[in-house]
Amino acid sequence: MNLFLRAALTAAKAAAEDIMCYYRGDFEIELKPDQTPVTVADRRAEEIIGGILLDAFPEHGFYGEESGKKQADADYLWLVDPIDGTKSFVAGYGMFSTQIALMHRGDLVLGVSSAPANGELAWAMRGTGSELDGVPVHVGDISTLVDASISTGNLRSLARSDKWENLGRITAQVNRIRGYGDYFHYHRLAAGQLDAVIESDVNILDIAALYVIVTEAGGLFTDLQGRPVGLGTTSVLAATPGLHPLLLEMLND
């Protein structure tokens, strides 16, 4: 596993160097069929990451945001979003990251989350804990709403559902509500600086690495219905062990 982690960290560093050459620079922006932006930095970063990982482990599969799936039925599958938060990248502010995760026979076992513009790097391997900038981190021990700080991300589909009122009841009772989004609130959760994250519109490439980082830091991480995270996951409820069951019940009441 350490060989996998070293390769992932090497890939993240190489991608970060290339990404930052384009950051706040002049580059073309294209719109994908889903109307989300993509740039040369996204594509180059994914090529760099894929090259490093598949050169080291040619028998592994690869699932990239820009290139899709290759050898997806392999025992080991790398999940990569080269720039998660391309809109932030294009707009010139640092709330974007590179997400690299490794799945083994359906289980997520490694995660690296690199945010080069803000100088943060988090990583975790199954069974060994989580680190943020080289320091071990752990989620907090908050278990009551009145003491909790909660951050939300993408909420469009939740806002259109019958669960929107449930989120309102939670919001009315917690200590603080934030909307950090992207990698940032997951890093804060893993480090004990935030107590829960709620999102309703994600894909597995956005959250795979962050799932490993948060769970290895002691947090609970499911979708909004309490189901385990997998390739088809599209929503997130991540929280301290004391808060997660309470929030899950309130959201689905």
C-alpha cells in the first residue's frame, strides 16, 4: 500500500506543478455536454496523473473525469478528478483540488486530496489514519446539534425535494451553518474543525479520496439515505460519529 501512496503523492505533486502554471493565466475554456467547464489544465493534469499511475501499475484500471474508464474491471481502480472545482479554477480563486483515490474490488482504500492554490495536502490509507499537511488528524467529538458546525455544498436536488424542510429544521438548531464546498469542508471535518458536511449533487470522483480521508480520521460518511459510498453515489452525509445518526434521522424523517 505504501507503494500506491507514494505513486499517488508523486502524481498529485506533478499535477499541481502543471496546474499552477495555468492558474490565473490565459487559456481557453470549453463546455462539456453537461455544461460544466473544462480547460487544458484539466486534461493535462489527468494525463500526467494517469501516466505516472499506470506506468507504475499497468495492470490497474483508471477512471478519470476527462478520459472516462479504462480497464474498469481490474481489481485495482484509480479514481481521478484532475481539477475538482474547475469553475473556481477558471474564476481565479483557490477552492479547487486534485482528487486521487484507489478502489480495490469495490472498496476505497486510499485517498489523496491536493489543493495547490491554498497549499493543502491531505491523504489517508485504509487502516492507517489520515494526515493533513503531514500532521495526523481526527474528527471532533460533537454529538449535539446545538454545538455543531455544519457545511453544505451542492444542494440543488435536495432543494427540489421533500427533504428541504428537514434541512431547514437542522439549520434552525445548529450552532453554525457554513457553505465551504468542494474539498475544503471535508478537510476541515477530518481535522476536527467542522462537524458535518451535507451535499446532494456530487459524483464519486468528487468524493472518493475525501471519503477515505474522513473515515480514516474517524468520521462516518454515507449518502443522504445512509447507504455506503460506491461508484454510483451522488450525495453525501459526512459527520462525527455522534452527529451522523442524528442528522440521518432528521433528514429522512
